[in-house]
Amino acid sequence: MKHGLAFIVLATVMVSTSAIACSKHEHSGDKRTEASLPPVNDKNCQTSEIKKIEPLKLRQKFADKCFTRGTYVHGPVKSWKAGE
């Protein structure tokens, strides 16, 4: 019984410690905000420019904006029939 209780306490301490350590590390470098990102244009959407953005979360948001900045253009209508 003592070993089971000790294991549960040890496991709880390990999980809570690792959760706290990860959360502090994740937010320690988040000094930039989304408003401080460069404008989305051809020059800033080059891979070399995107790689310069830190932290990773802001880089991903900026890359998403670069990827989705175009407009949708309808293509020609096609007929998909079997045997043609």
C-alpha cells in the first residue's frame, strides 16, 4: 500500500512539474504581437523572410496569411462523363 501511494504522489509531482516547465518556456519569448508583423506582400512572403519571424506561432500565422492572400478564380466548366 505504501509503494502504491508513493508512486501516485511521485507521478503527480512529475506531471505537474513538467506542465509548469513547458508553459513557462512556451511563453518566455512571446514579446512580439500579431500587430508587429510585417505587411503581407510579395517581398515579405518569401521563404527567407518568413524564416526570420520569431516566435514560431507568429511565423505560422504570418505564413498562413501569405498562403491565403490570393483570390479565387473560377476555371472553365468541364463535363466529366465516363467514356469520353
